[in-house]
Amino acid sequence: MNNSVREALSGWFNEPGAYVLVDGQFGSTGKGLMAGVLAEVGAGKITHVTTNAGPNSGHVSYFGDEEIKLQQLPTAGVMLNKLGHPATVYLNAGAVIDATILGAERSKYCRGEYPVLVHPLSAQIGHSDMLEDQKNVERMSSTGKGVGPAIINKLRREGRPLPPNAYSLIDVDNFWDWSNDVVLVETSQGFSLGLNSAKFYPHVTSRECTVMQAIADARIPAQMVKKVICCFRTYPIRVGSVGDSTSGGCYPDQEETTWEKIGVEPELTTVTKRVRRVFTWSRQQFKEAVAANQPDVIFLNFCNYLEEYEWERLTNVIAIDYNKIMGKSPKILTGHGKYSGDVR
């Protein structure tokens, strides 16, 4: 990581509170990459990493040349452990748990002193949830991982318990100590996929995907949010459609394009392995995400898909639109590859 990136993130993790990572589009903007960068910046300072993740979203990062793919554990938690500064990992009450996936990730990445805590009211996915969710694959090209049905069961007060003695459970509601806790919050999925996104309903996920949803799930008070970074990509994507169903539309000021037109190899989603649908940039989407999440830092990823003059022009547009909403100039980080050293 170069010094300019550290300078841009100089105010992070210096005092107790919550530092939030959120996606500003339809997902797959590079939150895994940025979580790794934040882990490097916060190593030795971060005490907890919490997430409301479920197995319907995946995050890819690299530790050296080692590729790390996660669906349940937060990326920064794994990275901090590898960096020799382990933090407590907390799958909070908003998390949706596939015990098989979580167990495999723990076995692979959580050796040694690496506490993983799971809230007892996190939603648990069962086999029947997976079967039920297949209807949504056929109807709206869902990932089909059982997340929505598991959340419905929780709302019906019919949630499944965790397997006995499988994980460390949180049995207190007053979990945080704000005199000491420095918490990195990884928000699952993408802003425009939120349940209350009227433009795209019903082609949305089963909850909101904002900073406020993430901290509510972790029972973090709003006033404890210290910094927010919002991730975007030069060409937003949606999960691939299945058969005659569609995974949803786009904003009025953007259009669907193709990987061939962009001139790069087609991307596959981490979870479903489908070819991603790809779209042009939307200023409306950006402004809505900034208004809802109030980020201090913007991360623009996949700049390597553009010529230098193109991504520089886009960062100028971003600065103009950010200033109109926030009343100040943004700090902008740009991603040019898959490694933390590719972030400028």
C-alpha cells in the first residue's frame, strides 16, 4: 500500500467507534479488496470486525498471492489474523448463517487465537430454505442460497437454532464497550439491491444495504459512526439472469452493455458463477448512494477497465456530484487491480 492511500485514510481507527464499509451500487464493487486495505491501515487498532453477511454474497481478496473467497466471515477479520493482529469477529443479529459454509471458512482461516462470535438470533438457513429459494431463482434470478426464506422464518418466530456447541454465542444484548471498542463494520451486498429500492422491487434482496441497516443489525448507535467508505465500480454489474427471468433493471441514466464492448473478459459472480450483467455509470445511482450513506471516502474500483483519461474524467464527475450533496470535496481512492498495492 502506498503512502498516499494511508494518508487518505489517516483519520481511521484512531478512536473508539464504528468505521463502516458499504457498497454504493449493485454489489461486487471490491469491498473485499477495500476491507483488506482497511485491515492493513487498522492493524493493531481494530478490536472487532462485525458483519450482517449471508451466503448470497461473496467477497474476494488477496493476501500476497493467496486468493481468499468468503461468504460468511468478514474479510477484514481474516486479514487481520493473517497480519498477526487478530480482532474479535462478530456475526451480528442481522447475519444469515449457512452452518456448512461458516464451518468450512472457520476451519480454513480461523486457526489459533481467533474468536468468532455468532449472535443467537442470527437467521439460520436450513435445507427447506434452500429448496424454497429455488422458486426465486426461476422467478427473478435470485442467488437461491436460502437467505430470504431464513429471514422470513425468523420474522415468523420460527427460526432454527444453531447446531449445539458449534460456535461461540453472544448471550448479552449490551455487547459494546465504547470506551475501548474500535469496530470495522462490513455491510453486505449493494445499496441499490436494498429491499426498499422502489425502482427495482421485487428484484431486490431481503433487507436494506445501507450504513444505517448495518449498524442497526449490530446495535451500534448512530453517533458512534466515525468514518464511512463507499465503494463503486466504473461499470456497475448485476447478477446474471436465469432463463426467461431477469435479475432486474437499471437506472434511467445508464444502459446495459457487454463485456465485449468494454474489452475485458466476462466476470463471473463469486457465489453463483453466472456471467455478470454489466452497465454504464449512473450519476443518479451515485448521488442516491452518497445521500443515503454519507461517506467520507469514495473508492472507485476497476479503473483498469478504462483509459487513464477516462477514469480521471469520471473522478472529476464524482467530485462534482459528491460536493453537491455533502458540501465538500471527497477523498477518492481508485482501484486498478486485484491487490491492495493496486489501490491509489
